Amino acid sequence: MCAEAKPPCLVAASANFSVRDRLSTNPFCDKERTTMRYLTAVLVGLGGMFLAVSHAAAQPPAGAGQPAVLRALDLDRNGVISAEELNKAADSLRKLDANGDGELAVVELLGARRRGPGAQPANTSGVNTLEKAPLPKDDFEQRVLGVLKDMDENQRAGNMNVPLNDGRFLRLLVEAIDAKNVVEIGTSNGFSGTWMALALKRTGGKLTTFEIDHGRAELARKNFARAGVSDIITLIEGDAHEEVTKLKGPIDLVFIDADKPGYPDYLTKLLPLVRPGGLIVGHNMNRPSPDPKYVEMITTNPDLETLFFHMNDAGIAVSLKKR
Ligand SMILES: C[S@@+](CC[C@H](N)C(=O)[O-])C[C@H]1O[C@@H](n2cnc3c(N)ncnc32)[C@H](O)[C@@H]1O
């Protein structure tokens, strides 16, 4: 047990985040204390930023209005970051890494919302305050969701996966339009593809997904296999700009999430294959943003109805090919 007194920063942190009482009843060894000091410094800094932004004098209520980092750490949303939640802090913080670069930018920590053009979303974690974790309907969903959870928690680094809620949104779209033929540009390790495959197993459809990086493609194959969805997925390794020219329509939904300058080319090549009533979904409309020409193309074509969804700092464009 540590005999050393609580560091002053811990008391300062407690003023904002109510950790003092919980911690004072929990002994910490040196290693844990080192972790605690790091976390405390993070919390103090973020607490200060939050207070500066909100001008709130009192402890903010749990959930709505709090920075993304607090929502992420306060797993049970009770307004207190318990010792147990602190022990899980590294995993919780990792979920804020919306762009999967292994680091947390201020915008990812705060998830601050700005209004107007280029607005940032309410949070960057992809975990909104009103939503709950996905609920498995049956054994199949349980299996797939288990693999997705593992990918979400352990494979994000370097794989640039969509945030969790963007994956859920893709599943929702695919299942809602009863898609049979889905095309994905940018497989990575198969996170978004597995979300869509979850829906395609229900609709009786299939996914064709393109990846230029061999290592990520290999990992995706393994993930598809353990999720039990390999039979409905064709993973094509190579440059999608060339490979998509071999595709045949009709396509129900195209999901574009690869090289950002390439979005206009993907749209030009694939839009003619999308069926009337089909969807073109573009990822990263905010950050890292695609070639502005893509936004121009999907917002000025009278054959398309396009809306932008900002559930996190990535941003999704959904374009309906009108009937
Ligand atoms: C943002 S990641 C895709 C993440 C994935 N959709 C997910 O959420 O799991 C983009 C991927 O596109 C791949 N990529 C980039 N340019 C490509 C190209 N020309 N053809 C095929 N894949 C490409 C990259 O190797 C990278 O794995």
C-alpha cells in the first residue's frame, strides 16, 4: 500500500470530477500511482479546458454537455470516475481515437461542437450519450458483435477504422434498404465491412470490398472468418481505381472510405452502376476531408439527394440516387 499523501493535482482534479472520495478509499502501488498521476494531469487539463469552454461554475451533470473524454471515462454515467473506471481508462481513451492514428487530438478529447460550415460533431468517440451498446438479437449477432468489439478495442491502431457509431449506421442503412449488392472501397482490417456483413447476412446480400494494402487485407480475411461472414464477402486486393472498372451493377450501396483525393474518380466510375434508389456513402467528410470536388459532385447533381451526418468528427455523406 502507498504511504505517500495524495498529490495536490488529485485534489484539484476532484473539484471537477469527483474522483477524490473514491480514490481515498483505494490504495495504489507505485506503478498505479504513476498511471494515476498521468491520468490526473490529463483530467486536470481537460477539466480546465471544459470549464473555460462552458463557463460552468459547478460540477457538470453526467452525459450531455460534457467533453467526450469525460463521457468516455465515466462508463456508468454517474458523474464520478471511479477507481475501476480509472483502471479501464486506457481502453476508454483509445475509443476517442476517431481517426485511428494512435493519438488523441484536442478535438477528439473534447468533441466540441461548432455551428456553421465545417462544424465539428458533438463528440468524436462515436458513442453518444443517449445510445446504448449494440444488443445482440441472437447467437449470430452475438458472435459478430464480439468480433467487432475486439476489433474496436484492440485493432484500431494503424487501421483507420470508422468510429463505432458509423459502423452501426452502415449496418442500419444496408439492412434498411434491403441491400443485396454492396461495394466498399477501403477494407482495411474489415471493421466497417463486418458491420455491413452483419446486415447482408439478414438481407441475403453480398459485399465486394477493395484493399490495396496486403497486410490489412490479410487481417480483414481473418476477421471476416472469425465473424462467420467470409462466405458473403469478396475481398479484392489491388488499386480500387482500376479494379472497380471490372464491377457490374446494379449496386445497392457504395461505401467510399479510401484515398481521399480519389473520391471523385470512385464516384464517376461507380455512380452509373448504382441502382435508382441506391445509396452512395462517403466517409470522412470533415476530417481528413476528401477532394472538395467530391462534395461539389454530390451536392450539385440533381439526380442525387445528399445529406451529411456528423455523429463524430469524421462525418458521413449519404447520397440517394433518385428514382
Ligand atoms: C480509412 S481506411 C478504411 C477503413 C475501413 N473502411 C474500416 O472502417 O474498417 C482506408 C483504406 O483504404 C486503403 N486504400 C487506399 N487507397 C486505396 C486504393 N487506391 N485502392 C484500394 N484501397 C486503398 C488503405 O490501404 C486503407 O486500408
